[in-house]
Amino acid sequence: YSGDLEGKITKINLTNMVDDGMKPLANPVNLYDHTTIFNLGSSVANGRYMYHSMDAAIGRDTREFWLYGGTGDYERINDVSSPLMDNVLFGIKDEAYPYYREVPWGDATKVADLAECLNTTGVSDACPTHTDAGWVIHLSDYKKVTAEPTIYRGNVYYPIYRPDPGLDRCKLGTASVCGVDDECGTNISSELKTGSGSSGGFADEQCLVVGRGILSELVVFGDTLFANIAGPSDTKDTLVSVLAAPGEIDTYRNSWK
């Protein structure tokens, strides 16, 4: 699976399968065949560019294959020029997995989009159904995702940057960590704490604010999320640690790329 800058997610066949396994030779599959399975609808106005990789997991409840990602113009991190800016956090299902195309007989032309996802922005008690392509959370206040998400024990963690609301575009904005239930898309950031045990303060989409600067990808070690924050002048302030929220104990994967 590969995401591009314009928000298209492409599935590439790297297996030796000869069909979709449901009807012999109904959909012959060749090595390196590729098809677009999702489109985020990126544009200059909404700034919904996907600079970073995705993470993936098999959902414990749905037993389906999920992809997680987020958007934001990483090269113009402090940009607040467009009132239509609409960056997102998303989790989508590949219902064809482990086959290349949609089963039973395939539909290589189907491309899902955000309109087919359950909007869980500000919602705490909903989950996508089998008719939804996944879930989506819309970010306000020109916020942007600054690295690929990290999935751990049934929750997905996103590093977020919010530009400073003042007029000085050279001033550092705030970095935060958003925690989201992997299959429901509901926000669980209120369960996060910093390494010192403090809740740190919450704002906007109820994400845990960890300081000023741009946060790197979150790495998990011993139930703690670690990241570097670019911007602070003091070296001691550049390492961020956040205690992960309680979650499922299933092991999803040891590595994914």
C-alpha cells in the first residue's frame, strides 16, 4: 500500500496469487498490478496533502485489514492562508484483503473516498459499520499531521502541529498527541498522560499538548510513547514521553512497511 502527496492510496500486488480465490481465474492477478483503492480528495484549497507513510493493523473486533494515516502540508507547516483548509486523521478498511481485488469477483474500478467514511469528529460513542469505508476526524485551526501515525494495542497515535494563532508566522506553534480508537475512530486522548504523570492540558480536538515545536513519529517502548520535538532551544526539552492509553493486548504486527 502506498499513499501519494495528492491523497491517493494505491494497492500493489507483490504476491504470487493467480486469482482472488473465490472463482477460479475470474480475476487474474499479475505481479506488480496496482489499483487505487481510496482518494482523500486533496486540493490546493483544503491543503489535504499526505506527506507521510501509513501504519496498518488487523482489527481485533472486525478482523479486517486497516490502514491509518493523516494529512498536512509539511513544507508549509505554519500556513493559515486558506479558510477552507481541512486536514484529516483517517482509518480505512481494505475489505478485499488478503486478496488483491474486492471479493467475490472483484471490482478493480471502485475507489472509496471520505464521503464513505463515518465522521467521528467530536463523537465519543459511534463506530463505523460494515457499510462504511472507515472513519475520519477533521482537524480544525489549521492543524497538520507531522509524521506517520503509530498503532499500539488497539489505539492509533498521531503527532499534530497547530500553528500559532498570532500574526507572526515565524513563531512556533504547539505540538500535541492525538489518540484514537483504531476501529471506531473515537478520541481517547483524555486517557493520555505525559511521562511525568501530568495530563499536560487539552485543547481543540482534545489532544494532549506536549510543548511548542514539531513532533516526530512516536515510538513505543514499555507502554510509553517517545518522540523528538523540533524547535525548543534547550536540549532537555526536545525529548517527549507520553504514557500510552490502556488498550487491547493483541499483538498486531512486529513491523510494517
